[in-house]
Amino acid sequence: MEAEVTHVSKHGFWLLLGDEELSVPFSEFPWFKKATIEQLSEVHRPTANHLYWPQLDVDLAVESIRNPGAFPLVSKTAA
């Protein structure tokens, strides 16, 4: 299964999963905001509902991108 980052802007990025393109806004997924394009682009999809960014050590369920309101986010960042 493949995943591809197709566009990056100051607001987020778009992820192509087969024939479905999903928006990943930085406001909903803040740990991606300071990532480089190289870090964002290295995304693996080991299963249909699992995405992994190894350079960022971020694991996400595809469903959490489709419906972020159903998955409360907790982000721990260094102050």
C-alpha cells in the first residue's frame, strides 16, 4: 500500500492514499508543522489504516485524518 505527499503549504499538506486525497492541516496535527518536506514525504503505509513517518516517529490511523474530531489529540512538545 502506498502513501504519497502531493502538496505542502503553510497550512498543512495533502496525502494521496490510492485514489483518495486527504488534507492534513497543521492546526489539527501540530507535530508536523515544523517538519521538513523531506520528513513529511517519507511516509509508510504498512496497513490500510496505519501511516508512519519514521523521521518524525509519528504513527497515525488513516481514520484520524479522515475524521479528526473523533480522535482527541494530545501533543507533547518541548518548551
